Amino acid sequence: MPKPRMTLDPSTPFRLSDMSDAPSIPQGFRMGAVKAGIKPSGGLDLAILLSDRPCTTAGTFTLNRVAAAPVQWDRRLVPSSSIRAVVINAGNANAATGAEGLANVKRTAELAASLFGCEAKDILVASTGVIGHQLPMPKLESGLHAVVPTLGSTPELLDLASRAILTTDTVPKVVSRVMELSGRTIQLLGMAKGAAMIGPRMATMLGFFITDAHVGSDDLQTLLSHAVEHSFNCISVEGHASTNDTVLLLANGAAGGDQLVGADLESFASEVKSACVELARMIPADGEGATHLITIDVEGCASRREARDLARAVADSPLVKTAIHGADPNWGRIVSAAGYAGVPFEENEVSLWLNGVALYRRGTPLAFDSARVSNSIRMNRETTINLVFERGDASIRFWTCDLTAEYIRLNADYTT
Amino acid sequence: MPKPRMTLDPSTPFRLSDMSDAPSIPQGFRMGAVKAGIKPSGGLDLAILLSDRPCTTAGTFTLNRVAAAPVQWDRRLVPSSSIRAVVINAGNANAATGAEGLANVKRTAELAASLFGCEAKDILVASTGVIGHQLPMPKLESGLHAVVPTLGSTPELLDLASRAILTTDTVPKVVSRVMELSGRTIQLLGMAKGAAMIGPRMATMLGFFITDAHVGSDDLQTLLSHAVEHSFNCISVEGHASTNDTVLLLANGAAGGDQLVGADLESFASEVKSACVELARMIPADGEGATHLITIDVEGCASRREARDLARAVADSPLVKTAIHGADPNWGRIVSAAGYAGVPFEENEVSLWLNGVALYRRGTPLAFDSARVSNSIRMNRETTINLVFERGDASIRFWTCDLTAEYIRLNADYTT
């Protein structure tokens, strides 16, 4: 059984520490961010990721029927071999905004295209923030004009961009990988935002990867979809699937060399997957008000879908989440959540471990040291739930966070 | 649009007032309750509903795969024409308790049968409380011996019984109906418990109806299933479907007359449905920590199932629930929750009203007085959401409650 790794006092909300070593930016990319005035707080809210050459680009998007205008724009263009830039704003989701919202995305892409010397179809757009309000276009347009001359590839600009895409996140979320493939150094950089409205059915709130690898468009989409399936599709905060979920991967080939194939492509795919998992975990770890990151390993299922349904039911149960918050080994809430996941298991094919302690085996409760298990939850910021079935070989690893009074406070008064 | 009805200060949790007029007990039924020592609090925790003659009995039960031992017992016996009594305990759910749990239900039924002079198959059992602990059988058996001599049909005994089935509920939940059918007076009495782990997929936490009507077994099951479908299956607190959900309806025919048929049967079915709705609403209204009862009317759907999926997604979204708690007309959370319900609607066929104010029409946001809507939420304990689609004629009325810091406090420390 995996063991909890951190031993910090969880009485204060769980917060990731900032990056100590700033990762470098893949070749041929520039970025930057400004305060465009879209966020009421006046903080950074407009970021640009720009490639000096066309990128093959893969993407995954929300399955929410109320898909945001920028999602509607992007998913018509991706996968693509001609993407030059991504324009990202926080403070306004441009979702549920009707025809005017779509027109505003188009205007944004057209303006960016004119500034970067490309076509509007080479510009992707992503937004996050409040739903149902029209974008303040004059502010966004002024911001675009202001940010373009500042673009570069310094750690400081990466820091600005990674902060500009946040809303209620408390820390920026950045991952990087450097790999040697056939004698060439390839860099991969990812950033994400998200702390609530996290229940991705397809991808999650804004995640962006850029790489200087030379990868074919179909290969890129295949490997990104696989990576997202094992990372951003395996997390939740409260299970509310967003209107704006978007993960993009831009590859500009600036590292040189031929298009990746064979073992090199597999190595690259493996690094993308590992980076996606690292970034995805950061989201529930920074979940609004969260004090525990909860890892749910579901094993022995008939299919991965079945494993996911079981994991999601456990992850999204407020009763499970509050029990972990209270360091309460009330494991009946876990098995009863699995019981309504829609998976036709029998009770005697379920076993459960909590932080490595066996609590329930094949449908029968076990005697255990309740104080010890409670203490292991209380003293660690990571909690591990292992649910083992006897229905097959499929499994999933899923991440969520606990539910606290601070989450309620943060969400009882967000727009007003 | 329905208008909110109450204008109480919601700064304190929403609590139903106690019944002012105690309803009378249908003919031929007795009841009672004692403190058997099952609840750690030492409160009332063992109740009996007894008929002096065999009852036709209908029931609906949880679809949770981890069905409690008493649910497994009851659903093998119902529908039945020979039920004499229901033994109900609170403080222990007897769920996820394996073979020992099933043996304990059987012993309970056998003991009750010996006390009431019937067979074990004529005794139904229901339990609620913590999951995964074995029933303290010596206490339960002593309690059964103690309660039997006290049974009667006074308002005081009804009050005791209705309190003994509660766990974290703050008030007993009792409804009654009296009807004249073909010259005979027929009484119907119902009681329920439930304040959390409420996300019924089939029925909800313990609900019991008794009537002196003479109704055929098949008719009784048909009319109860219909009533539950429109009442207990249309509520949630946090969406966690319990292991113990049970609704029973016992009809002993003591009012006399022939078996109800035709218009009389329809009238009776209509009263049962209305009583189920009244009782079901009391559950989210008494939801743990709740300050608002939220009614969600979903109309214009292609099927009732579609309407239910949409209503449940909205009802169970923590972001919707916290917005209502904060009197925040953040309607984007409502339409985005509908968006992940799995119903393939188009955004331009959705319209939304909140407390009667139009916020979103056919996919386009409307200008509205945000302060006025916020005030209408803040000043009323009932909030109404109307989501109107343009896909067909199916609709549903669903009830839930808001999510508050008090819910977190209550659930972060329940077993320990």
C-alpha cells in the first residue's frame, strides 16, 4: 500500500510550496502576461503563449453541454498543424454567453492574429472565471496590445503567465520535463489552473503544455488524449464539471531533428503522461479550502470505466470528504459510495484499506485500531484509499481533496 | 413561477416546527419506543409498529450495491399479505456487516415473531445509524422485551416512535391523511427520518406508512412505487445514496369494507402520493446544517428520466448549493451543472428562472437586478429554480437543500 509522504500540520489549508527552481522555456516559445482589468481584484489576468513557428497542437475539452465560447472555438481548430499562439484570460469564463460570446472569441483571435502575423484560425483562446458575463472587450483588446511587446522566454515571464491564468488557486501550477531523444535535448513545459468546479469528464480547467519536440499531429493528439485520460480525467474537487475545461499541447519542433517516431515517440509520450499526472495532482492538492489530498486506488475491476465510476463516486461523496477532513475512519461511507456508482458488484467481492490499514475484507468488517488510523489521517496531508474488487484486472488511480468549511465560505459568496 | 412562502431569518439553520396537532393512529395499529442503549447518546432508539391483523405491505428499497442486512431481509418478503410488525432501530445501520449482520436481522425477526405470535417472515426490520458495526444484540433483545408491553395507539406513543427512528434529524417527521371512501373513514399515517446520506436512487432513508384501508397487495405496491417515484426519489441532501433506504406501506384493512377499487383506489393512491411528497420535502428541509429548502422544477424534457438527471445534477452540485447558501445569484453554476448531466441538450434550448426572475433565456444571459434576486434568496427559506428546456413535455419537481459550514462540522466527526 502506498504510504503518506508528508507530515505537516493540516490544521491550516494544504498549500503547495512555490517552485524553487524555475524551469526553462522550450525553444522557440515566448510568453508574458498583464493586468488587463478583467479580474475585479486588478490582478494579472491576460496571458499569451506564442511560438515563433507553427505548432502541431492537440487538445482535449469539456464534455459539458454548456461549453464556453472559447472551447467551441478551439475544438473546431484542434488538432492542427498551424497554431501560433494561445490567448488566455482569467476573471471571465465567457461561458453561457450566447452569440455575443462567440463573436468576442472571434474578435480576440483576429486581433491576436493581426499582432502575430498569422490567421485567426492559428490562434487558440481559453478563458476562466465567472460564467454568464460578457467579456469586457475594450479591456481585453488594450491588454493584448500591451502584452505583445513584453513577450520573452525568461523565468520571470513564465512566472507571470502561470499566475495570470489562476482564479481562486493559491499557487501557480507548473511542471517541466527535459529529455534526450536521439541525441537532441527536448523540453516540455506545462501549466494549469483550477481549484474548484473540478469534475472533469474530458479534461480539466485550463492546462497548457508547450514543447520544442517535433511530433506529428495525429501522434500528438493520441498521446495527449492518453495522458489526459490518466491524469486530468482522474481528479475532482467537488465533481462539478466546468464549462471551460481545456488541455492543450503545442509542439513547435524547434529542438530540431525529424518527427519523433518509434521508441523516441514512446519516451516522449511517457514524459507527457508523467507531466500531466504531476500537474493534475496539483489541482485537488490546491482544492479550495482543502486540507488533504486523497489518492483513491481502485483495483480488480472488469473495466477501466467501471474503476473510474467507482473512484468518482467515492471521490465526490461529501460524506467521504468530510470524514477525511475530520480524520474519521468512518469507512462505511467509502463502501456505501462505491455501492451507488452503478457498478453491479457483490458486497463479498469488496476489500478496503485506508492509509494501508485493512478495514473491510470481502464484505466483512475487520477489527482495527481506530485511533491509529485516525491519527494517520490527521498527521498527514495525503490520505490513501485502496478499494479492491474481484471482478477483473482493470484499475485506476484518482485524486481528490477533502471538503471543509473554508470551501463553503469561499463559494457562498463568489460573484457578489 | 412558484413564490417562496416563508420569510424567516435564515441566519440560523432552517428547522421545521414540531407538529401542533398530533395525528391519530389508523385503526388496528399500535406503536411504541424505548431507549435500548444502541445510540451512544442514550436516546430513544428502538421503535415498533404493530398491526393486530396481517397487513398487505408494499415497499421500495435502496439500489445501493451495499444494501444493509435489514434491506436484504425486507426485500425478500415484500410485497406481502401477512406482515404484522416493523422493528426499527436507530444508532446502528447494520450495513456492510456480512453474514453476522444478516444473522442478527433474522434473530431480531424471530424474537419479535415469538413476542407477537406470528412467523419471522411476518416481521420487517429497518435500521439506521453508523455503517460497518455489528448490532449490539443483547441491548436490542432487552429493548424488544421492554417495548412490547408499552405498545398502544396514543399521540404520546406516536411521538416516541417518530423520535426513536431519528439520527441527526432535528425534528420528527410525521404526516397524516384522513379520507372518506365509499362511506368509510380511512386513515393514513407516515413517519420518516433522514438529514444526510440522502441521494435516493430508489427510496430514501426510513419512511413508514400505516393505514387501515383495505387494499390489495399488487395495488398497494403499484401505488406506493408511483408515489415514491414522485417524492422520495426526488430529494437529496448531498447525493450520497444510503445503504438503508426503505419506504414501507402497511395496510391492515381495519377500517372495514371491501378491498379498494376503481375511483376509491385512485383517491387513496392520490392521498398516499401527496403524503409521500409532504414527508419527502421534510428531509432536505431538515438537511444537516441547511438554511434553505431548494425546489428545482425542470420542464420541457424529452423524458422524465432526462428531467431527473438534470435536476439531480443541479441539486447535488456543491457550487449550486453554496451559492444559494450565500444568497448569490450565480446562475452560471446552475446551467453548467445541467450541462454535465449527460442530457444532450443544446445551449439555446435552455431558459432559467430563479425565484421567479428570468436570468437566462434560450442560451442568452438576461440583464437582471442582482441585488433583488440576492435579497429574495436571503430573506426566504425556500428558493425555487425553474429550468425550462425545449425538448418535450416531461418534467420533474425535485427538492434539495443548501450546503453550509455546519454540514461540514456535523460530518467531519460522526463516528469518533
